[in-house]
Amino acid sequence: MISFGSDELWPSLLNIGIALAVIAIILGLVVWNGRRRGSRTIALDAALVISGWWVLLSAVGAVVYVVKAFTVPWAELDGQTHVFVEWPADLPCSEFGDSATTMLTCSGEPLTEFVVGQASLGLRLLAASAQLSTLALTTMPAVIVGVICFSTLRGRAFSTTVTRALVGGAVAVLVLGVASDLLSGIAATTGLREVFAPDSEWYPPFYQLTVTPLPFVSALGLLALAAVFRQGIRLEQERAALQQETARLQKDTEGLV
């Protein structure tokens, strides 16, 4: 994620532009190096390099999450809870429909992103599990792209390796997506229950668990793509069989002549 903040709009846009320019320069260097070497697969080379770095950085992030779970006394939590936090009383707002001028409508939001200090080891491990599942989910596209690019560069674009990677990726996306949603909510509610006593007004009465449809849609898309690659494999096999049959007939014809 690329994020910058400032008191004015243009400095933030400038910082975003600089970050995007750096990314463009890196991609440009990859393209230039590919052309210098006379490569005809520059796009595949660039995608393979980027996916490789993506996976590497994700691996480093996973190590950081695990180390933090055992070495720091706090837990970073980000998940849906049933604790609703009202806006501050000094924030100017009005009840819905009570203002004749432009004004905020009084509201609040669920407590979803917070840090628990002096958290127990169990809570830290639970928070790390939620973070690791989310990290693994966001890394799966890089893994799948890397496998496809690597196989294609080796001349095996339509191979069982690619179809297995797509099917495995579909299963992983589905499992990790659901696990990420559930673990985030469970960890957040568990964190609040560890902080507040059961008789506190802030003690969450039940777990607010949510599963989004995105993992299911993504898994279905990967399975559909795997079916396309299987069709490509079948067509290649039929073409190879036809070429062999044509060569055999030509050889038999030459023998007759």
C-alpha cells in the first residue's frame, strides 16, 4: 500500500506521483535490460521479477509477524467487533434531518483497529495468525503469476504444472480468505475481552464474525482459468497427435513411391 498525508492536497499527490515514478523507473530498467539482451518475452520477464520480489517481501513480513508475536508485549488487531464507539461529544454534528445548514450527521463506528498493550502470548499468537493469513492471501496472486510466467518462459505455457498451480491457488485463496476474515474478527473480540471485565459496558457480548464473498469469487475465477488451460493442453495434445499421424502417413506414402 502506498500512502502519504499532508495538510494540502497537492503535496500528497506529488508524493504519490514520486512513488509511482520510482516504480515506473524500476519497470523501465527491467524492460531496457530485456531489450538489451534481445529478449522477446519482456512482459513475462518483468512479471516474473516483480512477483519474485513480492513473494520475497511477503516472506520477510511473515518472519517479522512471527518474531513480534514472541518479543513485543502488545498485539495489533484489525477486525470487526460488536463494540460501537460514538463520535466525540465536542465534534460538531446534528441528528439526522435536524440541521438546515451543511453539517455532519452524528454517528459513530465499530471498534475495529486497535492495539492491546501487555497482551497475553495467546492473544499475540492469535493476532499474528490473522496477520499471516491476510499476508498469505495477498501473496497468492504473485505466486500464481510467477508459476505461469516461469512455465511460459520454459516453453510450457499449457502444462499440468500451471493447471495444478491454478487449482491449488483457488483452494488456497478460498481457505485463506475465509480464515483471514474469521481470524481477524475472533482476534479483535478476544483482545477486547482480555482488556475489559465481563461487567464492563465495553465488553463485547458476542463475536462479530464476517465472511466476504471475495474469496469465493476469486477461487471460482481461478478454477475457470484452470479449465481454460486444460482446454489448451487438450488442443496441444490433439495437434501433436495429428502431426504424428501426418508424418506417419507421409512416411508410408514415400515408401509406396
